[in-house]
Amino acid sequence: MDEAKSAKLDLRFDENSFAQINDLFERDRNQLKKVLKKLEELRRTGTFQSSVKMLRHKAGDFWSCDVDKKNRIVFVICEDNNRGDYLYIFSCHGHYDDK
């Protein structure tokens, strides 16, 4: 993704990640602040400077970004020529290996 396209990406959430945001709002506002800060960094810069890696064990171009040692944001980068590129968030709390 080039710098021109990456600026100010939209965020879109699936049901799971939206529920996680609501849950954090209700029970752990400090963790919510960490998640929102990381989401804003990803949205604003579109560059993955630290602790972001491609997930090898999932089909497609899934990425994981560390929030802290226990929690990850899992997302894909979607291209939409009509409405602009965006990050689709699948999970924003917990770890992708958690069952």
C-alpha cells in the first residue's frame, strides 16, 4: 500500500470486534483506550511500524497488531476504488490463539 492511499483509512468492524469494543467500554476503559489508540495509529498512518505481522495460519491477508502482551488487533486491508481503502477489524481484544 503506498503512502498516498494509506492516509486516513476508514475502520470497519465485524460483529465480534464491535461487541469487544462495547464490552471494553463497559468493563475496562483503560484497555479500551489502548485499543482505540492503536486503531487510530493504524488508521492515521497506514504504516505498520511496530509489532505488526502477517498471520501465516489464516487464509487471506490477515494482519495482527499487538496492543499489549495479551491482546491483539486482527484485521485485513481492503481496497475499494469507489469509497477508499479501509481496515476491516475482526478482533480487537484477546489473542488469535485463544479458544
